[in-house]
Amino acid sequence: MSESSTSMTSHRPYLLRALYEWIADNGMTPHLLVDATRPAVQVPAHAVKEGKIVLNVAARAVSHLEMGNDFIRFSARFGGVSHPVNVPVGAVLAIYARETGQGMALPEDASLEETALDDASDPPEAAAPSPQLSAVPSDPPPDGDDDGPHTPTPRRGGHLRIVK
């Protein structure tokens, strides 16, 4: 086989679409963990924490969702204000169901690493280490079992009220 016939496109967008569909088909809420420091990531800066952002990509939470081979694009509300979101597929670190935490942390994309190294003027040793993922509990631990301080996730109530 020739070298051109053995090179394949990235498997990341296919994994993302398959896992998105699996999570949605099971009635769960798909979330993406995104490295917001990557080039071409377009998300509201106020929603980024420690260089990462978690995006709810459920059909009821976004509009015009497009999961292409290069970018994931949609419109979503942050703090009640609609924002366009563009995320390169290579910036997605994980996809998981909010309710159960089931999903997948995606491996680094070799083609993205090669491109980054080709574009960088510094030697590879000078490059910053990639961020590490850690498990985040979906429910707060019962009282008394807490190993340290934590900030509870604010619960969003409905934004509609009944007027008589």
C-alpha cells in the first residue's frame, strides 16, 4: 500500500458524534469539556474557568448544532444572553453525560500535535505540558464525608414566573 492510502482522517469527530447520539438516545444531557486556551476556540470568556469550559450541548440547550469534522458550532445562552460558540474538534477534551458522568476523555490527536510542533518556533521541550483531566463528582458528598472545601454548583431555577 502507498503511504497516501494508509493515512486516515482523525477519529475524534466520529467519536464525538457517536457518543453525543448515545448519550442523547439514553435521555441524558451531553456535555463537552473544552480546552478554551486552544487557538480558534470561540466561547464567552466569562464562562471559562482555569482555561476550560463545560458546554451543555443537549438539543434543548443549543440551537443550530453542527458537529462537523473540524468544528463544533452552535448558539447557546450564557447568563441569558445568546452567544455563538465555535470549538475546534481538537480542543474537546471529553464528552460525558451530566447525570451519570459516563462518556469518554479523548486522547490527544496526533495530527494536531504534529501541526502544533511544525508551527512552533520553540523546540518541543519548551512547549507547555498538556492539561490533566480529573474526575468531578456529579453530586455533592453527604455531610461529614467531605474531604475539603468545595463550591456547590448553583442550581438554575426557571426564568419564567406566573403573572396574574
